[in-house]
Amino acid sequence: MKTLGYYNGKIAELEEMTVPMLDRAAYFGDGVYDVAISRNKRIFALEEHLDRFMNSCKLLRITPSHTKEELASLFSSLLGKMDSGDQMIYFQYSRGSALRSHTFDPDMKPNLWVMIKPMTLKKNPKPLFCMTMEDTRFFHCNIKTINLIPNVLAAQEAEERGLDECIFHRGEEVTECAHSNVSILKDGVLVTHPTDNLILPGIARAHLIRACKALGIGVEERPFTLDELMDADEILVTSTTKLICPVVEIDKKPVAGKDQTRLSALCTYLWDEFERETN
Ligand code: PLP
């Protein structure tokens, strides 16, 4: 198949799939999701994605109707139906289906959605041109919910300005990006926002931290400011679908580019790890 949609057991090409109007995702955005990538039908860091998915369920009081093992085996059988090439695997639980009411039955059976589509993970991604924007999101950014309106609007604004990503800040404090995490290198140390309720605990960010530790690069998990961002030696954007990309421009000003040695060691480390685990 070229693309694949799965909804509670039904499978077809994505364009042919429909979902019921009573699915609470449709009118409340009441659900959680996760995104992983596969190469050679092997899903990179699947265990970490499943752990985060289960944690998002717990925080949103959605009772999973699958174990992690059942989900892993389902994804593997769905990937088996796909054409060759890198794939993006999106999976989502909506809380369930019911007539519209804010309150919910805590035992409601969730609806499982899976969407698989081809993607190309580029080994040497181009450096990113970014903009900044006040972070107007809520205080549950650690939960990977499907409520992404501020992220959608920020990503759209960046694209309409010919840019790659939008970096959010709350006042002076940099949080993360519209669809990725952002960290800086300064004086040989990686500084990255702590995993509190203001950012998504990115899987690629976690791999970046482990890469730093393996390479003897210090890590400080603390908030950093817009001034620190603009003055950083390097700026690193991480996400599952980009892995790691350097930033070279923010708000039309040239930035970073001052610690290419550590930057390229980190990029190489993360790419080698990805290629090893999906080989
Ligand atoms: N932050 C936000 C808001 C995101 O949407 C994403 C990815 O979708 C990330 C961070 C990066 O997370 P991950 O590395 O798990 O893909």
C-alpha cells in the first residue's frame, strides 16, 4: 500500500478512510497521539514512543485497550503491508465515541487510529531558518494531545514567511518549537529546557542528551532565555522526523555556527544510532 489508515480494525488507503462523527476526537480533540518513523520496516525507538503514548493516556485518563506489545505487533503487521521506503507511523487514541457531553465515562473504550505514510529522512538536513513567537499554548504541553491549534498556526505562519520552524517563548524563556524541541550549545555545554509541563518530552531530545553524555559534552536541563538563544554557539532543533538540525537564522538575524566540531559530532552520533537500529 502507498498509505495506510487503520481505525478500530478497519484498514484501507488513507483517502478512503472515514471516522464516525461521535468520535470525541472529532468535536473535542479529545485524544492523544504519538509519531514514530520506520526504515526497513523497523520502527526507531518504538519502546520510547509507546512509553510516552501510555503516559499521555494516563495523564488524560484514557484507559488503553491494548498493551504495548499488542500495539507493537499491530504496527509491525501494518508496516508489512506498505511499499518499501521510510515511513511515518502516526498512532492515536481518541477517548471513545459518545453523544457530545464534556464529561465522560471513565471506562469508555478508546478508538485506535493509525496512519502510515511515506517520508524521506534526510541524512544531511538543511540548516533551519526560524522565527520566534510568544508561546500561547496551555500548561499541558508535556501531554502529546491532539489539541495543536497554536502549533498549527505557528507552523503555518513560519511556512508563509518562507521559514522552517517557529521557536516559542513565554516572556523571555524559550520553551520549544511548533513541532520540535530546541536546545543550545554554549561553551561546550548543551542547555535544554527541562521536561516540565511547558514542553513535550521529545524522544529525539532524549537521544540528544544521551549522545552528549556519550561524547563527554555536559548537559544542563534548565530554561534558557531569548538572549541566550541568540548568543548560542550552536542551536539544535530535534524531532523524530528531522532527528537533528542546526539553526542558522532567527528573526532574520544570523545565529550560531560557532561550535561546528561538537555540532557535527552530535549529528553523526544520532544518525549512526538511527542507521544502526534500523538496519
Ligand atoms: N515538541 C513538539 C511540540 C512536537 O510536536 C514534537 C514532535 O512532534 C517535538 C517537540 C519533538 O518530539 P519527538 O522528538 O518525540 O518527535
